[in-house]
Amino acid sequence: MSTEEKTVIRRVRHPFRARHVRLLAREPVSPGFVRLTLGGPELHDFTSAGFDDHVKLILPQAGLEKPNLPAMVGGRPQVEEPRPVMRDYTPLRFDPVGHTLLMDFAVHGTGPAVEWALGAPIGQWLGLAGPRGSMLLPDDLQWHWLLGDETAVPAIERRLAELPAGTRAAVRVQLADPADRRAWRSAADLDLQWVDSLAGAVDALEIPAGPGFIWAAGENRAMALLRKQLLAKPGADPRRMRIASYWKRGEAGHHEEIGAGG
């Protein structure tokens, strides 16, 4: 198999855009998750082409009706002081007609983003920046592995909604609270397990024949170990996987790519 055939990921870049939006609604999904609806006319040209895209949520600032937004300076986004708190989240579902965006928040633990998601008044202004780029996969993949912890749930839910019939999806999610399980469905042939140990669940999987892709996201150290575990499996191809660190124990605002094809 040639290098070009192995490299299945296509990356696209989007023009930098930062917007002011309002918090329109809050809905509890389960004990560990809350779903927020954000909206406003500045979302008219919002684009999110990949299921694991991330946007910067820019939290409200004390004394300001609207938080400071980053702007491109010398090819890099910069924001005026005082710098607002910013965190990465996955866009779950966008309505281009109503100019609304759904986002799920895992609310285990504490921190300014969790406190805001649980207690911010409806109608409050906040900021949204990005996504800066998207990972796109070919439509003819036969199988997919989707792996992760609570922070991976929105991306997995979005991917399952996008997969076409005739594909297979093996999903393994490690949750701290079984009450956070969801009744996911997909046009794909779905093999879904909620597990106590993601590493143990992956150990029991065998990489199928045919073109496919492995995606995983979660805590930094756990994902680094998971990538080594996956690469040790017969048939593993690093150019057919993306492993992302969505958070790091003891560090706020962390987001890092550990392994991706190409």
C-alpha cells in the first residue's frame, strides 16, 4: 500500500472568526452533562466541517456586557487585556437557519467553565472563536473505532449521527458515572459498550480488515498510553488514526494532538 493510500485524513483550514453569541437555553442531559444552546446573528457564517472540531468558548468578563474577542495580529490570534477565560469545546449541532449551536458540557469537577455552564443567566453574552480547521475523512471507510472518556462524548455523538449505512462503528466509552450513558443510534452498524476500563476494552478489540479509522480522545496520559496500545495491535496504521488529549490532569485549558495520520 502506498503512502498516499495510507494517508486518509484531509485537513481544511477556515478563516479565523470570533463572534459574540448569547446563551439561549440550558438543558440537563444526565447527571454529568448539560446541553447549552448558543445563538445570534453573528453565527450566520459559522462553519464546522469535522466531527471533532473544537471552538474556543470565551467566558463573560466582569464589568463588561460582552467579553473581549481575539483578533488576528501578525498571523496569530491575540486578545486585549484583561484576557477572558477561554476553553475548547466540540460543536455538537449547528442550525444554519436559526443561527443556533448546541454544545454539551461534561460537568464533573469544578472550574470557571463548569460553573458558568451550570449557572450563567439565560441571555448572557459570551464569545466564540473558530474552528480554525477541520479533519475530514473519506466517505468510503468500512469501519470506525470511536474511543474516549466523558470529554469525547460530544464528538462521538456527532460522528455517529453522520456515519452512513453500510459502515461499522465500534464505540467504547469510559464513564465515571453509569447514569451518563446515552441511548445512541446510528445508520451505521453500531457496536456500543460503556466500559470501566478503556484500555481493557481496546485490548479485546481486533483491527478489522479493509479501510477504516481509529479515533480517540480523553485525558493526556491515558491517551498517550492508549496510542501505544493501539499501535502494538496487528494491522495498526498510525496514518489511519487520530488520538487527542482533550484534557490533562492538574492543568486547565489543555488541548493537544497526540497522534494523527499524515
